[in-house]
Amino acid sequence: MTGEIDYGEKIIRDFAGSLEALNLSSDFEFAVKTILSMNPQGRVVVTGMGKAGIIGTKISATLASVGVPSFFLHPAEAIHGDLGRFTKVDLALILSNSGETPEILSLIPHLKRIPCPIISVTKDKDSTLGQHSDLVLAIGESKEAGPLALAPTTSTILMLAIGDALAMTLAYKKGISPQAFASYHPGGDLGRSLKKVKEIMRKGENICVCKESDTAKEVLHAITITPGRPGAAIIVNGNGKVSGIFTDGDLRRCLDSEPDFLNFPIKNFMGKNPKTVSEDMFAQDALLVLTEHKIDQVIVIDSEMSPVGLVDIQDLV
């Protein structure tokens, strides 16, 4: 282990110790209740200068992600016209480690005139910001990391911890559902995993459905002409209920052991008792079915065991 690694790990352990020593006061409880009781039109306006402002941007984004309307306002922009963004139904969440940042203190008289409740994240209630706040989420005195102990490091980590704890507690108290969370995250991998199976499954002409009596040759042709090349055929019985599946893997096994299989009914070669999912299941849960059973496709069925779609591993990953 090199000296660089030793020193880096020491910094991380110092952070961990500071987080372990962080305690929440009754002001945290009141902050949660205050935000929950806000006017439905109200927003949590987060502000901070420098590194604290960067942390504030992240906290604001996390609040919005759990359904608490919020935006970040740069304090310098605020005193040059953007104070008009504040309304009396809003709440100010102000971050400043020292509580003496000039750009921050210049906002206070204007916020008091609106009037706008002020919750501060600062070192203690004795700072100027703390004294003029309605609630103080104190992070305490913190020694910054590094050889100079000057750059905002430990203090910003504590601010982020307080902000995320506030956002997650609000989400907990609001009883946010996976459906609501998904509605705030429609893009990217997160949004995709929180979609319902019916939103991503292959359906209609994009799935291949064959009868048990169809020959293997007919099934292979049906798979080939199906748009998107699903790589599997859903096999149904005479009542239209799912009875099996025939996949590329099944085809390879047939080529190895049954060279004359093409003219025989697919029922002889299909995989019986295939895994199925409901169209109302979350996509991430369908992915678990695929990975746990080491399969590439899963059939989507309705309440009558009739096929309505197919989910391929490529649709999820």
C-alpha cells in the first residue's frame, strides 16, 4: 500500500467520523413538518454560495425527485433581480457553513419582507444566519480535510448528508410510491427500470405466437418474419393459453439431437411451463425473473393465461 492510498483512506475515515458524530435536533423534525405543511403552490428555494451552492443544487434536485417542488437560486443572481422568484408561499433553504457569507446575509432582509420562512444549514445557531433563521439544521464545527484544512470538504459532506436526510425523510413521510417516483424519473436507466412491463414489452405483430400443432419448420419461419426478430415463439394450446416457448436455445439443442425435427409438431420440442410475468409488473422485477432463471425472454400474460406480450433481455439492458 502506498503513501497516497494511506492518506486518501485517512481522509475518507475522517469524513466517516464526522458523519458519525452528526446529530439532528428538534429543528430537523420541525423542518420536515414545515415543508409538508407548505401551500401546494409553494416551493423550497435552495441557495448557497461557492461549494455550498453546488451542494445546494444537488439537494434541490433530490427534493424535486421525491415530489417536493424545488429550485436552486444563486445568491448573487437573487440580489440582482431574481428575488422576484420568491413568493410568500415559498420556503428558503440556505446553506452556509460559517453563517457569515456576505452574499447570503444580504438576502435575509429581503426574505423577511416577503415574508419567507428561512431554514438554514450552517454550523450553529450563533452565526448571523443562524440567528435570523426560523429553523437551523446545525452541522457543528467541522475540521476541513487535507493538509491545509481550508478547502470546503468535511463541511460540504455534512451539508449534503443533512440535505439528503431531509429529502429522504420527506419522501418517507409523504409515503411516495414507486409509481410516483417513476413519474419523476422518466428518462435514463432509472426511469426505464421503473416503467411497467406493458410500457416496454413487445406486442401485437412484434411477438410470435404459434400453436402446439405447428411444425418446427413453421415456427422457425414465423419467428423469422416477426418484426424485431424476437428470438422466441410463444406456444399456445387449443384454447389460446400459454403452454410453452421455443427459443434459439431450443433450436440449437434440436439441431444437436433431432436432425429431422423440422416436420414434427413444435409441442415435442418446446420448453414447457415457461416463466411468465404480468403486464402490470415493474420492468425491474421482470429483469430479476430473467436474471434469476438465466433466460433471455419471458412471456407476458393476462389474467386468463393468454399471451399479450414478450420481454427480451435486450429490451431491459
